Amino acid sequence: MVLLGTVLTSFDPWRSPLCTCPRKYTINPYTGCSHRCLYCYTTAYIRSRESKPKQYLNHRLRRDLKYIDPRFPVDMSLSSDPYPPEERILGITRAVLELLLPAGLRVQITTKSDALLRDIDLLSRYNVAVSVTITTLDDSLARRLEPNAPPPSNRLKALEILKDHNVPFSVRVDPVIPYLNDDENSLRELVREVASIGAKHVVTSTYKARPDNFARMVNAFPELKAKWMKLYYPGGKIKLGYAYAPIQLRRRILWPVVDEANKLKLTYATCRENLTTPKYFRAPSCDGTHLIPSRIELRSRTAERIRLENFFSNSRV
């Protein structure tokens, strides 16, 4: 795969050696994100915190579709939620799905919003899996952490509807934040809850600090500032611009998630933690793309696309 330089691009996690995602494409219908989660890392390189539609999105996407390798899935979205409040009015994400899905492409939707239920007609007919982030079952805590995102209780109800419509889904327990949402019993309860609804896969990771998101976190939770400072600045280890908490702590606070998932016979993974032993990672894919069903066949490819597919298969990513 090569970077297309437009709207549908090869997923490139800043060449992070810690990333275990399979090869895939990503598309972000919006720039910025109106959910305004305090721990968001994208604000370090995207100044706007409001969701703004990308210009000429469908025109650019149609052009990109001529050149992608259709063997790889498309993940929507990895830096901007595809279902911000604006989507209920603008319908940008639905327009993208209406281009991707009838073509037979395999798509995963990653979101914190129950607004995706508006598109259940598409999700239940095509090659789609959903990954829903649930950081905590506590609606009041979530309201402080994720001010403009729908509450976790709404997301759980959305999972039930996805289950009723045979749409496979995974859950991201992410981020687990020391001293805030890392209670072992609460994390195990969260995994049990989503498993009882029908989740087949769980992925989890710890909070990684960057100067901008760290400032928001300590401003919202000043009582934890001293503890977090000790863990992250100067106690943490800087990796690729992120401050990581000590590895012993990360292992401890992620253990309830992966252990409970294992007990419930779910697949599970950790994200960018350098914890890849079976104790912390047992799944065909870390991101849950292995859940994408094959409901319709890929449309016939042109000779040029077949030529490109052969080229990509013999090239290094």
C-alpha cells in the first residue's frame, strides 16, 4: 500500500514500532472532533477542536477508490469521530458509507456515539463491524472526561441494537487512566457488561500524556495533579512524543480488562503498550477488524486495479 495523499490513506501510526494494527486504510470525514474528550491526542497536531467536514470529500474519495488495494479494510475514523453532533445534520459519514459499502469493501467504524444507529440499514447489509469506545460505565465521570460525547449508557443501548441487527462489534476500553477509571472491579464489570450484550473482542490501553491533553486533564481533576505529575512528568518515559506511565503500573491496571476478557472467552488486545505476550494480547487483530463479516462480494476490479494489487502485494508497506 502507498499513501494516497488525499482522503483515503494507508494507516500510518507515525511509524510507531509499538503499533500492532494490521495493514488497513483510514478515512476521516471530519477534521477536528466536537466531542472534546480531555485526553484526546489529536489536538496536538490539529488545532481545531470542532468537527469540520473535509472539502470535496466525495469527489476525492471517488478518485481514491480507483487506486486502493481492496484486500485491506477501511477504518473510519482514527483521529476524528465519524459521528460527532454535526453528523446528525450534515450526513457526511453516511455519504462516505454509501460509496464504500456497495463496492464490497470491508469497513470498520470506530466511534463513541450512538448516532451510528441512524445508519443501521447500511451496517446490517454490508461488510461492516463496529468498534465502540467505552471508557467507564459511570455516566457522570464520562461527562467530565468526554463532555460532548453521548453517555456510556447510550452506547450500551446502541450495542444492544447492533446485536439485534447482527452487526458484529468490539469495545475499546480506552484510555485507562491511573487513579481515575482504573478501579479493578469497575473494569471487570465493564467487560462483563459488554460481553453479556454480545461483544466478541476488547482492546484496551492506558492514558498517554502529551502537554496539551495533560493540561486539560489536570485542570479538570486538580486533586490528581500531583499523582499524575509523579507518574508522567518526570516519572514517565517519553516514547514518540507521548509520556508513558511506568510499565509495572500499566501492566497492573490493564490486567483486569484482559483477564476478564479471557475468562469470558473474548479475544483481547492492548494498544501501543508493548505488551504482546498471550497474557495481554490474544486476537487475530488488535483493532477488531477480524470481526468484519463478508456479506457481499467485492465488485469486479478493472485491469488497472488488478495490476496495482499485484504491485502492492510485492511491495513493502
